[in-house]
Amino acid sequence: MRFRRLQWTAPEQLAAEISEWFADEGEPIDVSGIGREVEERGDDALVELTRRFDAPEADGIELEVTRGEARAALERVEPTVSEALGIAIANVSQVARAQLGGEQVVELPQGQKVTVGAAPMSSAGIYAPGGRASYPSSVIMGCITARVAGVERVVLVTPPGSDGRIDPVTLAAASLCDVDEIFAVGGAQAIFALARGTETIRPVDVIAGPGNAWVQAAKKAVCGEVAIDSLAGPSDLTVVFDRETNLNWVALDLCAQAEHGAESLLVAVAVNGGDLDGLRAEVERIAGIEASVKDCRLVLLEAPSGSEAIALANELAPEHLQLMDESSASLAVDVRTAGCVFTGRVAATAFGDYIAGSNHILPTDGTGKSFGPVSPATFRRSTARVSLTSGSADALAEPLNALAKAEGLPVHGLSAIARKEYEQNSNS
């Protein structure tokens, strides 16, 4: 673990300094070549890229995984694991259902009605990461939320292991989530396949799910061709703590996020006498014991108050924000940009990552200023239906005509005036 101790300055300046330290030191990722290969060669490109990046030891590459294989995997996993998957599915479903808004009819003064609501998209592609670990939890977060939103066709893509097969627990989660189509393909090539289609994979309307920098670059490239949820990955965590906070808990929470990879952005903010030196020692101890903890970078700094810590969090827009001290937790309502906020000493990010019911597909890399968590809204598009009475058409035609002339679009005005004149003639 690499550490940097910063002195408190203006939150905007601190956020810029932290972001600069965590910025990718390599060349910008260019996925256009992968996109062209998938578009031109379809399944052949997917098979070749999967063998190259994910499954070098596989005898043969089968892109599509049947639902029967997923059901068989469910029967093989440990009962404690299938029970945990069930709890996570139930909790995520309940929270997602609570986020569904019903149709509303707005009656306006001139007599017209505008009915607003949302309709589900027809198909959704869910990306569940692989590589360092398997992520059945991401299957749940994406697929169940899409189902609750009313999506008819839910497609899962996830990288296979080196043997060319998907992890059994991931397949078990897919079976419990009633996924329609499963494909053993990952990386940028999976995103291009979902967006543009191949011989085997039909394109979808929206793509959601966390992934590495290559996945995010591909999502950027296809945004506009399809809808995307956000730019979700690599993971990050900011923790605010004080002198009363259990340092072992803080260190465990930071090291847990470090398990996602060396790219993870970690920030610890002490308030009210929080012990930064003690925290650093505890993080070093845990990182020295647990092989899964990667060589991450951790920023340590002390804030003058909980409100100043919140100001920094709003500038950083962290994926996860833990407010483990009473002063900042009481100000949680002032957080505007974090992907998900955990308040109180026992509310660890790990609960949200797996089983609490909130969604762990969250905006990262500061994009929380523009995006929010995955929710049913990710998989639904807003709709509006307008109905006018003869009275509302009469009342609105002349003002509309004036605006249309001002914009240089006179036929818009004529379209409205024609309705007004028709109604007047009908009533004469």
C-alpha cells in the first residue's frame, strides 16, 4: 500500500491534487480497433479476443451458455452461497420496486392534460466483471433491477476463466435472476457486441454494469448508439472517521476496496482527533497479511470539521462514501455527488456491495457529479402523452403562433391556428 499525507486546503484544490495522483499514468486507452474487429468479424473476433485475454487454457471457446447450464451450476454451489444469493436478490428487488414511480396526469390551466411516466426498454445487456475475481453480486445488481424495471430481454456478458468457462456461482446467480441469454465474453469486445450485435449476440437497447478501464472506454465509445448506465469502475472509497471510530473497521473497509485492484482510489479523512498514524499502521498490518489486498494508493488527511469533510466529498464525488463519525453522518443529506452514502459506524461499504439492498453499480472517477446509481430508471425511458380539448387548443394557438414566428418556423403556428379555426367553425 502506498500512502500520501496531505495538508488541508480548499476542498476544490484537494480534490484536484488527489485526482491527479490517482490519474492513470499510462497512455489513454483506445478501443476503436477492438470495435472494428467485432463489427467486421463478429463471433470470430469475440472467440479470438476471449482466447487472447481471458481463456488461454481453454480447449474450445463457446460464447453462449445455456440456461440449463446455469441451473446445473445452481445445484452445485454450496447451500450457504445459494441462500446468500437469495437474500441479496430479495433485498435488491424490494429496494428497486420502491424506486418505481407510477404514471401521473398533469392538468394544466388551459385545459390540456399531459400524462407523464416511463416505459421499460425492450432489452438490456448486463456486464459482470471477471478476471481477478468473479462477481455474481454484479449479476444480481444489474439483472434483477432490469427485471423489476420491466425489461423483457435481459442479456448477461461476463469474462470466462482461463479454462473458457464461467464461474459456477456467477452462473447460479444468473439462473436465480432468470437471465434470458448468457455469453462467456468480456472486455471491450463484449460491450461492442452488445451495442452492435454479432452472429450470436443480438444488440440491446441499454448496457449497464461495472468494469475495468477497457470496458469503460468501450461504453464511452458506444454511448449514443445505445444507452449506458454510467462509467462504473474501477472502484473507490472515501471514509470519514473520528477519535471514537474503530480503526480496525476503517482499515478493513479500505483494504476491502483495495481487493478490487491497484487502481482503486482510497481516501481517509480524519475529523475531531481521528488518528491517521494509527490508521496507517492498521492498514499496513492487514495489507501485509491478506494476499487479496492489492498495492493501492491511500490518501490520508485531516479535515477541520465534518462539514468541511462533506465539502471535500462533494468535490471528489466518490463511488462509496462512509461517514463513520456522528458529526459528518448528521450532514449526510448535504452529500450531492457520492454514488452511495453509508452512515454510522457499522454501515460498511461491503454490505452495499453484496446484500443490503442498495445497488453497487455506481458512478466512479468523479462522474457522480453527472450520473447516479443503477436503478429501474436506468432501464426505462420517460414518456409523455398530450391531450388537448377544444378549449385548450383555442387558448394556446395564438401564443404558440407568436413563438413560432419568433423562431422563424411559421408553419408550426399555422398547424395550431388550423385547430383553433376548425373548432370555431364547428361551434358556429
